[in-house]
Amino acid sequence: MARPYIGGMAGTALKPLIEAGSHRATWTLSKPPDSATWVVPGDVELRQLRQARGSVFGVAPTNRITDEATGQTQAGFPQHFDYPLVHGEMNGGFDVVLLDAHLTVFGEEPRTGVMHFDGGNAFFDAWAALVGRGAPRTGPLLVDSGAIQVPHLEAFAGKSPIAGKAFPGDDIYGHENPVFSATFDKESRLTWQDNAAKVTFYYQLSAEIGGWYGFGLAFSPVVSVELTQPVPLSEFLTQWAWPLRGLMAAATGKREDISYLTCSPVAEGDVRPPQLRQFQVFNASVSQEPYTSSNSFRNKDISAIRLDEGESLLTLLRRWQDLKATQNPILNTYDITAVGQSQHPRARYLLLLQALEGLCGHEGRFEERQQRFAIERESVLSRCKEDLETTDFRFIKSNLPKRPPQGLDMVLREMLQALPISLESALTNTALVKSVRSVDENTTTTLDAIRVVRNDLSHGNRTYDRQDLAEAADILERAVRGHLLRLLGASTEAIRRVLSSNG
């Protein structure tokens, strides 16, 4: 956990080690599989929401082929080299590490036959870049902790860092004790722990108290994860950072990027505590634009989940991991980037219905019905075999369904009724359902109308107004989010907030 920052600008509570952009670096290179190394100048491009890149300005590895007849050597370009880890040193004393780096070499200096250029002619693409001090020189790179920030964490926690404030009023000179003050709430730090991990929500504090003419406090919400056993960075992302981002999307219904991410690599002989080994992570899923909580944030109740009501963040993350491990279809289908309001309503509508259908089947909600039907079917066939001619029996057996009728309307009714608030009445009042029922007298129910629209869209029979589809998709998304929170073990109150019209 980082320490409070005192004496700087209070508006920037969480301060990154380095800003995104292009930075000079000195790379330690080799030519795989040879272990010999050399040092060359270059640069590294740390990008927001993009994979890191780099350039080599000096000698790059080159594979050459010797012509047995002439004894001359030659090389074809471009050439490619893969590195699990590439170490570099940046101006200012920071180390930079490229993970899963791919180096493309485009040519060599024709007179000398050596790959050496004033500008870059060999370029790195890397899955991730880490910047900090005391980086490991060789792989595999393992981490044992990290700090993660995602927008709306303060609403997710439901806990303010300020327990009380004092303000002397407008007549400062006439006040007997003109003190401006704020009392920090130590209870705003929330911690959960099991035998493998410790998860903590806390506020990073910045205080501006050193100047004569300024005074202020700022707070940035952060989640830290400390592991008893180190894991690869990729596992830390997939098991902790990305699930936290997914939880926020499920709780708020909004698509957000990871705004800040650090991790602590484990290096042989480095006995520093995790908080002193933090490296900033640049990856396609991280913007590295940390934010400070602001009073201008209008909707403080945007999150359906509120940790201060007794929810366990560690339990929620563990259950997310379990759902992912068992390939639960709701996680495979529910992706806020695909079903959020920025997506086309037609795609949202179809994908959300698919999520509900898939979850219904995954949970085996009609298994008992199917078993009863199978027993009754066998009983009927047994009696028919005794009383009918062979050809008639074969006809009956081949045409009698092996499964009971199960339409989308039945699935939807089951999934909607499984929630603490049924959204069927909300769907009934949508313009989409009303329009379908008004033109088709055979469509008599709300869920039947939803099925008709799904079939028309899937088979290209007709199109529907995108605003009407969007209205229905918004309701279906609340149902999917409600089931996701149910599977995560969130409280009934949290699920009800998602299902409500303003959830």
C-alpha cells in the first residue's frame, strides 16, 4: 500500500511512476538461442490501451547463411526473434522490461554487413511493459502483489474517506476558532483474506499543506492484491485485474478500462517488501490515467454492489474466477463491450437472449421436466408396441419427440421468474412488444413477441426500429446482470438495484 503524498498538488492523489509516451532506453540484447548479450541504444513507446513497442538503434541480431561454393555469407530480411523477457535501462534510472517481445529486424548496413543504424531499423512489439526500479534480468517474471484502479471504485465501495469536516462559515475573521479541517475515516480501508490472497480496498491520500496560500486533500480509490505465492503477470491480470474490471461493469452497467495498474516482480535476492517493488504496467487493457475521486461525480449510487454493506470483494473475485474456470456461458457471453449501450441494438438484443438461454441450459433448469418426459415417452411407446402393427409403431416412435417442447418464451419466463424482481411487465410496456402484438394476432404474450423478434432478426425475415430494440435490450441487460450478480453471490439488495429501472 502506498503512503500518503504530502506537499504536492492535492488534485493528483495517485501518481504514476512515469507518463505514457516515447522514452529513451538502453537494451540488453541477445541472438536466441545464444546466451551472449550486448547493450544497444534505442527507445520504448509506452502506450495507453495499446501494447508497448520499442526500437533498436544499434547492433541487432542477424542470422546469416554461408554459401558453401563461394564462402560468402548473406542474410534475408526481415528477420524475427522472440524473447520471453527483454531488459532495458531508461533515462532517469528506471528499469523497463518487455514481456513476450517480438523483434523484427528489417536490414543491415550494406558496406559492413553489420546491423547498425543511427535510427531504428529493428522494432519490438511486446505484450506488456513494466517500468520500475530493480527489475529481474531473466524470466520467467513472477509477481506477488499489485494495485488496481478502475473508475467508480468509490461507488463500488460505498465508503467515503472523510468521516467529518469543519468549516468556520463565511465570517472567518469574526469566528472564534476559524479552522478548516477534515477527519480521515480509518474504517474506509476494507480488507478480506484467505489462505492464498489478501485483497484490500483503500484510498490513496494526497495532502497539500506545505504552502502559505493553499490547503487541500485528494483521494484516489485503489484495490491491492497480495498473494502468498507469486504468479506470472498474465495470471495476475486474468485472475484479479480483469475480473475486478468485469465486476465493476456488472455492478454499474458501464464499460470502463483499468485506469491504473502496478505489480511487484519477484527477483532473486530482492528482499524489499511488495510496496517498494511496484512496477507500472503498460498493456492493451490499461490506460494508466489514474483518477482522483471528485464531488462533481453526479451519481454516487451508480454501483449496485456496495462493499460497506457487508459484501466481500475477495469472495466476489473468487466466484468470478470459478465461473470463468467452469466456462459458465454468462461470462462467455456477457461482455460489457459487446452488450453495452455503445453496441448496435440488434447485436445487443440477440446476444443478451443468447446469454439467458445459455445460462438456463448450463444450470439444467429443465432437466427434471426432461426426465419426466423421457419416462412418459417410454411408457407410451411400450403400450403402443403391444397394441399397434410394427409399421405403425415405427412411425409413432420416429415422430414422437425425444424432448418436450421448449421455446425461447419458456426459457425467458423461467429466467425472469428466477430473479427477485420479474422484468416481464417492463418488457410488456416496450414499444417493440406492443408493435409486434399489434400486427400479429397469433402473438398473444409478451415473451412470445420477444421470441418472434429474435427469430426474425436471426433469419433475416425483417428488421425492427433500432430505438425499440434498444429499449428492450436495456431491460434484457438488467436481467443478465441480475443473474450474474446472483451467481457471484451478491446480496439480494444489490440484485434488486440492478433490476430496478435506475439500476
